[in-house]
Amino acid sequence: MKNRFKFRVYDKKEKRYIYPDSPGQHHFFITLNGEFYNFQNGSGGDDYIVQQWTGYTDSGGKDVYEGDKIGPYSEIEYREGKFVCKLFGARTFDIDEIFGNKD
């Protein structure tokens, strides 16, 4: 069974993603408020953006996370207990409409 809760963290200063479940990334914690803290270097808080995996992969097999851009005009968001695809400045679609139902 695949891990239901999977996260990545965007480091604003380094401009790169950290994948906490990858080898060598065991000295961190994510608070219930969604803040990331790194015990290895003491950094955390507003320097990072925590993004949750949606449970979907794109057509190339790459995991789709909250905050990912889908096409030129939309982005994945977590809203009201579910992931949605938000068209910039317009309506939202349930992520199942974009990727199909996981079940």
C-alpha cells in the first residue's frame, strides 16, 4: 500500500524542494499548522512551504502535489477538505474531474 500522507517542502531561500521521506531527511518535523522545521540546521517556519501529495500522478508518472501548476492557467489547492484544481481568476474543479477517480 502506498503511503497515504506524503509531503514535500519548498525551501524559499534555496529555491528547491525537500522530500522528507527521502534518504538522509530524517531530522525534521511538520507541525499540525503545516510548518516545517529542520533539526539538522535549525531552520524552519516561514522559510518553507509544506505541500501535500494529492494521491495522483501525472501522465508522466510524476506525483502531483498541492501547489503544482496544471497547464498554464490552473493550480492544485486544498480547499474544504479536498483537493481542487483552481483556474486562475475563475472557478474550481474537483481533482477527480482532472485525473479521474482513484477508487
